[in-house]
Amino acid sequence: MLSGTHADELTIGVSFSIPPYVIQENNTGLELELLNMALADAGHRVNITYLPLARTFHELREGKLDGIINVHEGMVDKVFYSDVAIVFQNCAISLAKNQLKIDSIRDLKDKRIVAFQRASVLLGPEFSQVVTANDEYSEVARQLLQVYMLMKDRVDAVVMDRHIFNYYRRQALLQNALNATELQQSLVYHEIFPPTEYRFAFQSERIRDDFNRGLKQLKADGRWQQLHEKYQDDMPLVSNPTRPYDAAPLSLLPKPMEQEVTPASDNPQSQPGAAIPPSEPEPE
């Protein structure tokens, strides 16, 4: 039943599995827990439906979904947008031992860079111009490969969201792709891209308001901070894992040994720094 009937059973469309924000394999992740917790405060229950991106927009318009996650205000007409629910922070990430100077997008022009798929389109015109002229730039679909290449020192930097990077850094260890020593190398997060804010969109103004109230309550009572700590960067790097990641709660694993540094960025521009597509595709 849709939210217009005042039911508390909501169907929310999700387009991407983006660990640790959305982990489709076990239907969890930072964003899904945030969504469930905020709406549960008003008595609502959430059913997640995974669909291609274009279909989420189409079915939201058609009233077949109560809401969708990860949108910018104005992407879909005649829906109600929440307050900012999540912020993605794409970075250029390098090994501290290499002491690279990356204070702006322009500093990537002469470096070995590997980015996530379609980054040259999604990260703005300046980035596109710089990497198009760089013969040592490449993109990969499997983000675990980005982590592997950086930690093996086969590239100078990777471009991706910092939390996604750290999720796959732990995955690389648990899948025996890299050892603990390699993965515990100190890192530098060069924040040369602006953060990207995402909202959730709902069919019902009432449900949107309930979500916003729940979101504010989560921040007020400390559950917001606890949830972010559960998925934060200083979670587990362990050697000789005895079970796969999905069966091992991250909060039970020890912190990594490195001290990671985030230098200030001198890049004032506001090009999109999306870890997912910032614009609506054509409906399928």
C-alpha cells in the first residue's frame, strides 16, 4: 500500500549497491539503516525494491513507489524532497609514503590515476579536461581493483568516495587480495572535489515530513553519530579472517594502525562530485 492511504508499509526504490552506503547482498548499509530508523520513529515500515536507475524515476512518477533515495532537488516533478540525507565525498587518494602534491584537479595531469567508471563524465568539466589529456588515466568498473592497484603502488592515486574506498580496502583483505601490511599503509585523502549532498524523494508530503522529523531526532539523540561510527573509516583491518565480510560485523573488528591525513583543498569550484550519476537518465 502506498503512503497516500496512510499505511505504514512503504516501498522505497533503490538503484545502486554502493557499499558501505547500500549493501544489497544483506540489505543493509549506512543509507538503508538511516532510512529505516528515521521512518520507524513515525511507525513506518520500509520495503526496499532494487530497480535500474531509470525505472526508479519512472515508477516514482507513476505512484508505484513511495520514495527513492539519492536524488537532487528538482530531478523529479511533483514529489516531496527531504532534507539532506547523505553526503558523498570523492577524493584523490594516494599513499602517504609517496608524498604527492595533489591540491587541485590540475595536479592530476601528470600522474597515474585510476577512477571509478564514468568518473570523467560525472566529476565535472575540469576533471574531464585534465584526464582526457592524461595518457596514464583509466577507469574500472570493479572498485576493489582500484584499491588493489593503489596499495600495490601501481598507480599514484585513485579517485573515489573515501568511505567506498575504505569498504573495499577491508574487502581486499578479507578476500586475501592483499595482506594486512599492504592495507595498513598510511593514506592521504586529497579533497579536491566538493562534497555532494543527496536527498530522498517521497510521493507523500506527510511521509517526507515524518522522515525529516526522524532524521532530526536521530541527530539530536546521538543515533546519527552512532550509525556513522558503525560505517566510518577506522573500521576493521584484520589478518587471517575466519569468515566473510557479510558475516562479520564491522564494529567488532579492530581499528587500522595508520594515521590518515586529509589536506585542505584550494579548489573553489562547485562542479558535481557524485559517486553516483547526478542527473536523471532516460526512462527504460
